[in-house]
Amino acid sequence: MKIYFAGSITGGRDSAHVYPLLIDALQRHGTVLTEHVGDQALDGAGETVLDAEAIFTRDVDWVDEADVLIAEVTTPSLGVGYEIGRAEAKGKRILALFDRRAERKLSAMVRGNRGVTTVQYASASEAVSAIDAFLTEVSS
Ligand code: 6IA
């Protein structure tokens, strides 16, 4: 299974500490195309090797190639919102994970979207369990 992991970069790295744990869990189910999103050295300036157009083209191709998209949506991100919308338009299964301990409210465009499975977790292990349940269901 090819998995697109989406998480905030330019939107802010406030939730980035949890991304590697989620990526580890995803790697037990398949190939994660976007492991770099969890790179703790990546700051809000994003990748410096590629220009913005190259990043966009590559990421859109990967969304289209992926079987599923898993998005960590606690820190709001234009890029993650775009990727969710594109994955939905392409008929992909989508899981959105939101940390309900955060002092934020999740956008109705995710929360109210029946095309997105949303799980509001209260610990990293709850988020990992949600990933395991979702991907087991998707691949059955
Ligand atoms: O709007 P955001 O940057 O928070 O969007 C994050 C999402 O878009 C992630 O899920 C990535 O897949 C993708 N993305 C956005 N920017 C980048 C990036 N560098 N490098 C890799 N993936 C990205 C941004 C550099 C830019 C300032 C020129």
C-alpha cells in the first residue's frame, strides 16, 4: 500500500513532534511516500533543495499515486487542506487525525466532511490505534 502522510510545514511545526510516531505506525502497513514531513530538522521554511513549483508537482503526483492519505490536522495548514481536497476529488480514502488536547477547533471542512474519517485523539497511542484500525479496514 502506498501512503501519503500530510502534516503542516509552512503552517507551523507545533505538532511536528508527533509526526515521526505516526509515520512509524504507517510504515508497518506500507510505503510512506512523504517521510520527510516528519523530519524534525525541517522548519517552517520547508525544503530548500527543491523550488516551490518542483515541490508542488512532486507532491501532487504522490497524492495521485497514493492509495490512502493520512493527515495530521492539529496545526492548520493550507498545503494539508489542499492535499485533502485533491485526495478526496481523486476518490482516495482519507484519515484525519486531530489532537483534541490542543486549544483549537478543527475546521468544519474536515470535521463535517463525510469523505474524511476524522479521529480526535488524546494521546499518541490513540492516534496510532486509529491508524491501525483504519488501514486494516482499508486493506480488507
Ligand atoms: O502549507 P504547508 O507548507 O503547511 O503544507 C504542508 C503539506 O504540503 C505537507 O503535507 C507536504 O506534503 C506539502 N509541502 C508543502 N511545502 C512543502 C515543502 N517545502 N517541502 C515538502 N513538502 C511540502 C516548502 C518550501 C516552500 C516554502 C518553497
